[in-house]
Amino acid sequence: MRRYARVTVQDGEHRDLMLSAITAEGEAHAALLAGDSEAARAAYLRAVEGYRASWKLAPPRSYGRLVGLLKAAVLAGAARDAATEVRGALEGDADAGGSPVASYALAVAAIVLHDTDAVTAHADVMDGGSEAFQRTARALRALAAADASEYGEAIAAIEADFAAREEHLTGIEIADTAVMLELLAEERGLAAHLASPLVPVG
């Protein structure tokens, strides 16, 4: 049985589009876990489109849509254009600089675009968020520094956090943050190759 995490967002078309994106993302996760990479990629791309459309209509500071967009794009193998898009969307946004959520999107974009100098500053802002943000910031810093040992410890902590959750955003039990990071790490020869059913990479 799927256990969805509760999503509290004000009503409107932007919310409907976001929920549609989450549904597509769940379908993609399910396909990925089943080993159907082609169906997974198609569903992740639908999720990207849904998050993009929702972001355009959403209230200010709805940065989670950009995190969702970029994460789905990485999992779809379409990371670079999405990373450039996220940077452009947040350029000149005065609120983004102090937001752990926006900084998460920007830090991932910086990793994708191999702008390692920008990662640390964004990760520092992420440290002001929840423990989940702090764990991810640690992994992103390690990727930027090409520190395989530090990255391995960080990604293991992320997987353990997801494994302990009773609810997941899409209703699918998957450590999608870890999957995204492992794909980015694989490109750098730093992947930890976790032996976890929640991290179906490689």
C-alpha cells in the first residue's frame, strides 16, 4: 500500500499541476524499481513538465517545484538543460539567497554544471534547514570536493533516513534524493553503489 506524505499547499491550478507532477514522479519511481528504465524516463519527463508548469503559476518562494523539476530531470537523464533553467528562474530572486530549498536547487544545478565553486555557498544555506537538508548539503559538498569517503558516509546517512520513513511524497518507497546523488556521483567516479532496494542505481 502506498503511504503518501501530506502535501499542504494553497488551492489553485498550480497545486493541481504540482499534484499531477508528483503522480507522474511516483509512476516513474515504480517503473525504475521494476527495472523499466524507458517507462521511468518518460514518466520523469512528464514530472518535469508538471513541476515546470506549476512553478510558473505558483506563489512566490515556491522553490520546492524547482527542486522537484531538477531531481526528476536528473533521473530522466536530462539534467543539464534543467540545471540551466533553474539557475535562470532564481536569478535576481532576492528571497532565494536565504532559502534552504532554493539553495538546494541551486547547489544541485551547480553540481550538474560542474560549477564546484558555487556549491559550498549554497550548501551553507542548506545547513540552516532541517536535518535532511544538512545531510544532502554534506553529500553535495563531498561531490564538489571529489571526496569519495565523505560522500559515501553522507549518502549512507541519506539512505538510512529514507529507509526509516513511514511515508514518502509519491507513495513509493524509494530514496530518490540518494538516487539523484548517485547518478551525479557516477559521472565523477564517486558513486557509493549502496546495496539498498531504495537506491536502484547501476
